[in-house]
Amino acid sequence: MEDERSGEDEFFSPECAKMEAWLDEHPEFSREYFIRKAPRDVIDSWLVAHSIASSSCSSSSQVGGGGNGPAAAGAQHHHLPHGNVLSLVAATGTIALTNSTIATSTVIPAPSSSLDHCPSISSAAGTTTTTQGNSGKSTCGSSGCTTPVRKISAQEFERGGLIKPMVTTVDGTPTFLTPPTSTTDSQGLTSRKSREELQALDEKELLFELAKDICDELDTRTLAYKILQHVGVLTSADRASLFLVQGKKGSGTRWLVSSLFDVCSQSTLADIDKNEEIRIPWGSGIVGYVAESGSTVNIADAYQDDRFNQEIDLRTGYKTKSLLCMPIKDKKGDCHGVAQVINKKDGPTFTKKDEVVFANYLQFCGIGLRNAQLYEQSRLENKRNQVLLDLARVIFVEQSTIEAQIYRILTHTLSIMQCRRAQVLLVHEKSMGTFSRVFDLDGEDMNDDDAESRSSPFEGRFPINIGITGYVATTGETVNIPNVYEDARFDPAVDSETEFKHRSILCMPIRNSPGHIIGVIQLINKFDSLPFSTSDEMFLEAFAIFCGMGINNTRMYEKAVIAMAKQTVTLEVLSYHASAPLEEAHHLRESIIPSAQFFRLHAFDFDDDHLDDFDTFRACLRMFLDLDLVKRFNIDYEVLCRWLLSVKKNYRKVIYHNWRHAFQVAQMMFSIVTVTKWWKVLGDLECLGLLIACLCHDLDHRGTNNSFQIKASSALAQLYSTSTMERHHFDICMMILCSQGNQILSQLSPDEYSRVISVIEDAILATDLAVYFKNRGAFMELIDSNSYNWTQDDHRGLLRGMLMTACDLAAITKPWEVEKRIAELVASEFFEQGDIEREKLKIVPIDMMNREKKDELPTMQIAFIDSICEPVYASFAHLSPKLQPLLDTLLDNRNNWTQHPLKEDEENGQSQSHQSSSSSTKT
């Protein structure tokens, strides 16, 4: 009790006790204050303290000599005797619980949110032990719970890059993993033996106990700590050190890095972490010699050996006398580290028996180290994948400009790779080995005032090192140079004019998706004067893949933006020139529009041969007026006049598929819907769409059909895979409808506009005979079975499609003389396409296009009537008797083709052909 009072006097003042009592009396204030003010480390400490049995903490305090604080209270609460609770193992600095402790102590688990990330309760890093200079003070040991491994956040990148190092050094190897505070299995606390117990065992039992202690340890640092503590027990050494090999075998850049140095029986991991890392070149000194030769070195007096480095003793103040050093090998015999013990306690030198015991134990250690390294590599690879996914998201989140994209790449590269400078050099597309643009970023740039607001890197500030970057750009090989002044490709002149000095360089190509080199990324001077490792190469290579895709996509995006701008300008120009002059629209608006009877627009045998173009415009206006479309949809009359003139202007001067053909199709549609009064069935919107579609269904026709576009691999065929010409006709139709001064649909509501456009598109596409064959069966089945219902959208859609086909082929239903005249025009256009195929495409045209087989056209015409024309007109005649004249005239013309075959006209070299085959150009 007196000891407890003295402890209280030492640690607590009356003011503190009064304050604590007040907090106890006001729990609501305490809770609210804790929520508002407690930092994260305080919360973590609370979770750690409550995740260990309170008896453990109390016993630890008793062992350390301090009996105050919560730990002491915990011990009093459980009434556990000191001797039965725990014993301190000086060899490992851990707490081992006896069976009585397990039976009586209560372990309070930490919340699941913390324990989910806690692999185990570690004694090596989390338990407090009493050391000299501790003055009897003690705190409750850590549970070993750690926060989740920190995942690199893309938001940190977007704020301008991380200035602080994002990697730590584990055995000299760059890694993204946060060193765990503890990884020892919690069950290990019940099975560890004290140094005294270990020393009481014979040699075999001792090796078994020590091997069992390390067999399941996967944390490299904790494993190294245990190994050194064990070898100290085995050899009665005062201190021990462990060096791990860094670098690949045969690479020429291998080092021995001190994993743990100068570990004694009283050392803890926390103490050892404060030691500076020691790097020994391969083959240098005693440790380097042992690693290179694979032999054991046992020295009675270290100062008598020329290989011994006395600087360490001078720095630490500790004098090395005897020394035993051995390699740690895996099952293949490869050296993975070197273990060294110094100053034997119970003798002047290490004996042969020490060498044998040491060697036997290190066999187990080599396997354990190899497993731990493999485990750490797998964790590192998993973390790398997470980082790469984050970086990929950041790179692809926005691809506006090449400058912004490369700035993100350089910022992240500096943050992750921990180097001084980074450059991205874009390869000139026409000259490999030369660079069109060079972007650079220095680590110091991230400290500038404008770092957060900057969105683009610097250009051309630093030397290019063309000898290295040019080599990578031309060969595609990765170059990793630890010391640039030892490489002949480096030009030392780049350092002569600046204070900056190149040391190490990592340079590799950036490729696009097809694998072509589009740039080079160069990293200069890794921090801490380290060379770029194989790990750096692997990560940068993976990152460069995303960089290549990001840069390539950004380039394509910039090209697409430029192409869209050019397209916009081109459309504006075309729209201007495609629109008819306003003066012509004024003239048409002021003209008198004769009646439909004057033009005979209701007649199926209508012939426009006697009309000029201006009369066709007036006839079209009459159709719009008689269907009451102008008033119904509030169409500006002058805009309608200009639109008609513009439509005519966008028909090319081909032999047949020109403005006159479009006018004839529109006239036939007008006559059918008025004679049959189907305008009542279709409604005003669909009548408007059909009339516009008829006038526009062959806009910008080139005198060649869909098959020719595919054979010639034209731009239209690449743009439209099906119904090539029909889709182009619709696009031109929309361009005119949207052009300033031609917007005849501007007064429609959004729903009406969408409906009309849909009708126009379906109607124009229906003029493709491939679409006709697809829909003909369903339409004929409706007609033959009298199951049609024109209130259904799908039935009415079939009707509109078949109407477009009937109007498009209507020339074959005209009187024989008219049909013969039009057939001559169609045959001439077909033969011109056949001539182009023969001369330019070097193929034999089909019979219908072949001028050499014009004598067979009557036979083919009859077949065309039988297979395509007669079924559609027969269905319409069955649907409405008023359309019977179309079928009758068709059959008369078929008979005329049979009795009066076409003969070659010797005067003009033209032949007569079938009128209806005009639509076959759409196949």
C-alpha cells in the first residue's frame, strides 16, 4: 500500500484528482467532450487498451514495478497472484500467460471494426517491458491491433500529388505496405518459453522449441527479431544482427541491408526501429564476404581481421571482440541473408559446437525467411494492384487535354516512385527517336505556391538525355542505370550548366493499345541515393500501360474534338450552300398555285413530262395545301417554299434518281391517300411525314446502289452498315429540315416533332428492297386474312412501308409509252454503274448492270414484275378496289414486255429497260 501511495504521489496531483472526480460526476459532459475533442490516436489507444485482458495489463505493471493506474486497478479487481499470472521472457520481450491466467482472466474483445484488421495480438511490438531508464514506469501493452493498411487515395493525387513519401522501406525494398505494428499470433502468448526454460532444454529439444516459434511467423521484421533472440540463446551471444539480401542474383547491384542490428536480450522492436539502416555492398566486409562465399566466419578477435569495419564500434561505443557470422540459405542453397552474433558471454570465443548449433538452426531460419518474403511479396503485389486501379481511375476520369493528362501522370509518378524528377517525352509520329513535346516536373514544384492550382506540367526545362531517351524510343527497351556516369549513353554535359547532378535513371517506353511506342517516361534520382529497383521497374511498367492508353485516348479525343469542329464548320457551309436563295423562295411564294385538277395530281396515269421545274414546285405546294398540312401545323408558307427549293437543289444531276423521280413518287402518294381517303386512317401527322419522305427519299443519290457502295468500300458504306444509301438520304433530309430558313416543322410540339421524324425515317428506310422483303410477308398475311386493324401502330407501320414501296415502283404502273421512256433512263443509269464496276473495281457487273447483256433485260424485267411488283400491287388492289387500275396497268405492261422486247437503238446507243427496276438500285 505504501508503494501504491508513493506511486500516486508521483503521478497524480490534487488538481488532477479533483478534475478527474468532477469528470466522473458529469459523465454527459465527459462523453460529449471526448466526441468533440478526442483525436484518432486516443481512440485507437482506447481500443487497444480494451482489447487485452485487464489482468495482463495489471501484471505487466506489477512486473515493471509500477502499481498505479487502471492496470493496477484491473489486477486488484481480478485478485490474481503475481506469480501465477505471467512471467516476463527477457529473450523475446513478450508476456507468456500461464494456464491459471487463461482460466481466470477475462479478455474484452475490441469492436469488430478494429479487430477485422488485426491479424493477431503481438507481443513483440505491442507489449511493454521494463528496461533500464524506465524508472519503474509502465503502461498497458498494445493489443497489436492496427488500422487497415492505408490505401492510396485518388483524391490525394488530385490535390496536386503527395509530398510526403508514400512508400516505406522494409529490408531495403520499396513497398506500399505500412509496416505492421504486430503480427504475432495471439495464441503464441500461451506457448512461448522463458530464456531460463529454454536454456534448461537439451540441444534437440531447444532447436525444436525455437523452430516451432518461428514456423508460422510471416512478418519479416518480427521473424528477424525472433531469430536474433533465439541465436543469442543458442550461442550465449551478447548481441546479434541480421542482414537481408536486396537485389536479384547476378544483377550486379546486390546489397546486404540490416533488417535488425545489435539486438540484445533486453531489446524490443520499438527500440530497434530507432536504429539507422546499414547497407553493405555485396562482397564487402565480413558480412559481404559471408554472403558472397557462403562460408562461415568465426573470429576470436575482430580487430585482428582486416575485413572488420571498426566504424560501427566507434559510432555506437560498443566494442566487438569475438564474432560468428553465417549465411542463411533456402532449400536451393541461395543466400537470403547473413546472421551475425558477437561477444560470447560464457567464453572468449564461439566454439565449434556453437557453429554446429548455429548452422542447424539457420536451416530452419532460411525456410522461414523465404516464406515470410514470399508472403510479403504477395501482400505487396495486392497493394500494387489496388494502387494501379486507383491510378487508372484518376488517369481515365478526365481526358480533356494532353497537358492535363500528362500532369496527372507526372504528379503521381513522383509521389509513388519517390524520385526527384520525372519527364514524359512524346515521340514524333513521323520520325522515331525524336520528340515532338517534352513535359517535366520536379519534386520541388509541388512546394510552389501555385502547386494546387496548376493543371499542366512544364515543358522543355530540363535536358532530354537524348542518348538514353532516344535509345529507349527506338528500341523499346527499358533502361535502369544506377550510376549514369558509368554509362556511355549518358552525356555529362547536361549537368555542367546546372547545379543539378544526375545519379540514377529509370527510362522505359510508353505504348498505345496496338503496342506502338508513343512516348518515353524517364525518372531521375531516386530518393536516399538509392538505385531504382526491380520493384520500381515492375510497377512503372504496369503504370506505363495505363499511361499509354490514357495519352492515346486523350490524343484521339483531341482529334475527335477537332474533327467535330471541322464537321460543324462544314455543315454550316453545306447548309448555307444547300439552302435555296431567299429570292427564289419569294418568287415561288408570290406565284399562283393551280388546283390539283389542273395538274391532274389525283390521276394514277399522271405524267410530269410537260411540266418544268417551277411547275413541279407549285404542284408540291398544292399537295400540302389540299391535305391541309400548312394550316394544321402552322407551317410558314415562305419557309415551305424555300424548303422545296432546297430539297430540289440537293438532288444530283443523275440520269434517273433525281428531283423528277422524287416528285413522281410524291404525286403517287398524294393520289393514293386522296383517292382511297386513307388520309383519314393515317392522320395529319403521318400524311405530313409520308409526303416529306417521298420528296426526300433519294436525296444526294449518286446514281449507284447499295451494293456498289459496299463493293467500292466507300465512306458511306463505312458509315452505314445496312440500308447505306437510304440512311444517307435521311441524314440529308434532316440536315435540310434543321437548316436556317428551312425549318418547316418548327411549330410542332416536341411530341409531334418526334413522331413526324420517326415516320420520315421509317418511310425512307422502307424504300430499301431488303426492308420490303422483310415486311412483305406480315403485310400480305394481314390483307389475306382481313385481320388488319389500322388503329394499331404496328399494322399502320406496315401500311406506310408498303405504300412507300408502291409509290417508289409506280413508274411501272404508268401507260406503256411513259413506262418505256422512263425505262430508258433507268437502263442508262444501270449501265453507267456497270461500266464503273468493270473499269475501276475490275469486276464483272450483274446482268442488270451489264451493258453487254442488255438483250436479256426484257426477261429480267418480267421476272422483276412477277417477284417484286405484282405481289404488292395485288395486295393493295385487294385492300381497296380503287387501286385496281394500278394492278391492271402493271399486267398490261408485263404483256407488252413479252410481246415487244427492247431492241438496241443504233442512233443513240441506248436501250430501253424496265421502269420498275429503278428501285432495284436500292438492293
